[in-house]
Amino acid sequence: MLKAVLMDIDDTLLDFGKCAEQAMRIGFAEWGLPFDGSTYKTFTRVNDGLWLMIERGELTTQQLFEFRWNRIFEALGIQADGAAFEKRFLDLLYEMSIPVDGADEICRYLKEKYILCAASNAFHDQQLNRLKMAGLLPYFDHVFVSESLGCRKPEKAFFDACLASLPDIAAEECVMIGDSLTADIVGGKNAGMKTIWYNHLHRPVPEHCEADQIVDSLLTLKNLL
């Protein structure tokens, strides 16, 4: 019997892409840097690759923050201080909160039936603030963030730490919902949880996909949970 629902935040509840692009546009304008149709695509390509390395344990978050924007600027052919821009980008991102379609409705629905938890690889204060700005924070009984837990998805330690705050609830009585096949689906599965892949980008389904179920809309979850 399902008792608790864990949901990823970025690209599951909040539209990270739109938030990041908005933060970039403001930051680039402040710094007098050119921004065109290829700028955000380049950011996505570099950033996604780095976060995948983090999920595989090949890179730390601190290392990413040290050189991410230097790599992006190099790919864009821009001469600028990447480390300094990283700080400004994170400050801007702290204030960006654009909910995914259906986020409020599905959180309200799940809150009435289950213990509802957010589970994110990010900064604790940043994610709390962004959920609050989106009006979603009151729905959550717990907000689990890697910075405060000291471990990250897909590490089993992350999910074990979540379960430690959910007394009398076993892993098999939880479902992990998220957009990342590595962090959310493999991580949740290895921890003994049920998993639902939020495939909003309509990516090809891998031959050996470990997700128990797949949805491309948050509201579809009403039919499953």
C-alpha cells in the first residue's frame, strides 16, 4: 500500500529550463553579453552533461560551480569571468520559480492522499524559496535536499536519509517521481521504492527502462495514484 510520494523539483515541479533561460537573459544583459537563439541551447548541452557526471559520481557540485560557466562561455566564444558569472546566475536563479503545468493541482491532489515530499539535488534554501514563490511549499510534509542531507540522488544514502524522516514507512510503500532516469528512477529503484518517470520531453524509452510507470503530464498521475 502506497503511503508516501517523493517528487523531484527541477523539471518535475518547477520548469528549470524556463527559470534558467530567464536568469541567463537578465545576467547577460547586465554584463553586456550577446544572447541569441543558440545561447540557451549551448547552456543546456554543457549543463546537462555536467549534471549527468555528478549523478554518476564523476564530478562534485562544487567542481561544477567552479568551471561550468567558463565552459559555457568557451563554447559560445565569449570572453568573460565564468566563476563570477556563476555567482550572479545562482543569485538570479534563487528568485526564479515557474511551475510546470499541473504542478499545483497534482500537489493538492497528492497531499490529500499521501505524505508528500520533495526530493532534490540542489541548495536547501534555494529550493525552499522557489517552492514558496510558486505557492507549492505548503503542500509538502518534507523537503529533502542534497545539500542538507549530505548525499545526493541517486545514492542510496539519500533515499535512506529520506526514509529516516518517515517513521513506520517502508521503501516499498513509497514512490519516487522525477524526470531523471539516473537520479530519480535508478536511485529510487535501488532504494526499494516504486518509480514513475516524468518524461515530459518525450525522450525515447530505453530498452531496459527501470521505471515502473511513465507519464508525460503531471495530471496523468491522478490515474495512477
